Amino acid sequence: MRKYGWTRKDHSDFKKWWNPDKFDWREGSSRLAKHCSKYFDTWWNPDKFDWEKGSKALAAYCTRHFHKWWDPEKFNWREGSSTLASRCAKHFDTWWDPERFVWNADSFYAMAKHHQDKIHIWVKHAKTYELTPKCLEALCKQLGDHFDQWWPHIRTCIGLARNPRYIDCLERHLPHLKEIWLPDILRRMQAVPEVPSTVALKVVKKCVTDEESRRIVLKWLLQQTLESEHSS
């Protein structure tokens, strides 16, 4: 019996070589899920399957058999959350667990792209420190019409105050909502004093590229001045 019990070339001969007692489950579980999903009912064994290494492959290649293998207690959420979100989207109501789901750039992007209709459920649990420009792009493109649902949860993202790419994205996709997001970005910059002045300058320059932006910035500055005078 070979290390994995088979090679990619002979997975079509699965029934000839398959032996669950000799198969190296630790090394071969993910390959089994990837290349032999058509024989799922023959090889599936939740007790022998290596969930640590094979969960992601199950979510990616065995979606047809989702209800047969799904086990939230055994599933490797750290490795498979993003794949679960993208490849098992139709089973969202079964697998979604805000306490177990692991947020990272990929899983954030997958949720934004594949779960627009469930945004009211998951966005309040999203980790804003994982919001990359790519994730924001997905939110703007896929969920622009639901801006009011997701923006309150991500406007505190520190990246908004540090990286002009976020503003580029908002400017491209949601310029008609600048009256809302631009003041929020300015407030975020104000609340993050550790942002280097050179970075802040780049962000500010992105904020005042047109007359409308300048008007919003000046309005915000005036409001800050009035609030400061009132508090003093």
C-alpha cells in the first residue's frame, strides 16, 4: 500500500485498491475528499477521517454530501471557514456559527461575495481588523445597495485611516454615499493618533480630490471646531 493508498493517476481504479484498514488516513484524507468524492459513500468514515487536514477539502469537493459529513464539533474551522463560506453557501443556515467561524481576509471576502442575503446575520460578527481593500471591494460591488447594513460595522476599521486604497474603492463604487463615509473616515483618522503624518497626508489628499469632497471636509472641520469651542 502506497503512502496515500493511491496516486492521482489511478484514482479511477479506486474500488480495486481501496482498503480502509490499510489506508493512511492522516496523510491521505484531504486527497481522498478531493479526488474520490464520487466514491464518498464507500470511503466515508467520520472516525477515521483526518478532520484537521481534510476539513477544507470536504467543504470544497464534497458539497453534494454535506449533510452526511457535516459535524461542527470535528470540522477544522481555522482551515476551512473561508471554503465553507464559498463552496457550501447554500447550507449557510446549517453551518453558520458566529462563535466558531474564523475571520480572516479570505473568509471575509467569501462572506461578502456569497452571502449577500444573509448580511443582516453575519456582518455584526465580522472582525474589522481583517477588512482588506479586497474585502471592501467585495462589499461595495456585491452589497452596495445594503451599505447602511454593513458600513456601521466596518467604519471603525483602522485601515480606513491608514491606507488610501480603501478610499479609492469607496470613491469608485459608492461616490453617491460620500456624505456618509468620508466624515466617518476623517473621524477614524482623528481617533488614531498613531497614524504617521505622512500616511495621514496621503489619505487626506485622497479625500479632497474634487469640489464635493472639499465641501464635505470643510463641513466636517467646521463641525469639529464648533464642538471643540462648545466643550471648552
